[in-house]
Amino acid sequence: MGNLGGYQTMTTLAKKVGGPGALTLVIAVGGWAFGRGAEAGGKSVFKAAARVAAMKRNAACSTKGQVFAVVSDGEDGKGLALRAGDQYRVMECDREAILIEVLGGTNNPYFTSEQFLASVSGFPAAEKIDAE
């Protein structure tokens, strides 16, 4: 007796649309339309997110081309050792990854982090760059 309400609702709907075959068709087409709409919405959200990520990735590097002087010795743990008095030029940057050229160095270029560069030189930390 508990599912009689559902049966009665389905019967009433079937009568309104012209029978059980028509109801099945309406449900199938409605489900297809809903699925296509969800797919289109998902694709547009994904494209928008990809566009935002590309803009961030291609954002201008504010320190590109600048030369910085090293004020204290340090090693980044990945093979880059900078000594006080060394100088480096920023070639590219992508958020946390910075590509540098150590002036007078023999194994250029190097990838390192902005935290390491900020700890051994006057390289601006992420908070300072974001504030500008």
C-alpha cells in the first residue's frame, strides 16, 4: 500500500502526456536534455578555469631581467650554491619556480625557489609581489 501513491502519480502523468509510451519518451528526452546541459555547463566551467590558469601561468614576471646581489651564503639542496658577493639574473619565473643565471657561473641556468632567493639576496618575497 506504501507505493500506491507513486503508482498513482505515474498513472496520472502517463494519462496527461498520452500514455505510458509517451511518458517514457518524455522521460528519456528530458534526461538527455538535462545530461547535455550538465555536460555543456561542466565544459564551460572547465574552459574558464583553464583560461584563468593560463593567464596566471603567462603573467608577466615582475623581476625578469633584474640582477640581484647575494648577501649571504646558501644552498638550495638541489645543486645551487650561492656565496655572498655572487650576482644572478632572473630569466623567467612561474609562481614558485624561478629560472636564474648566475653571472660568471659555469653550470647555468638554475631552477630554484623564490623562498631560497629571498633568503640569500634582495629578491622580493611572494607577499611583496602580491601586494604590488
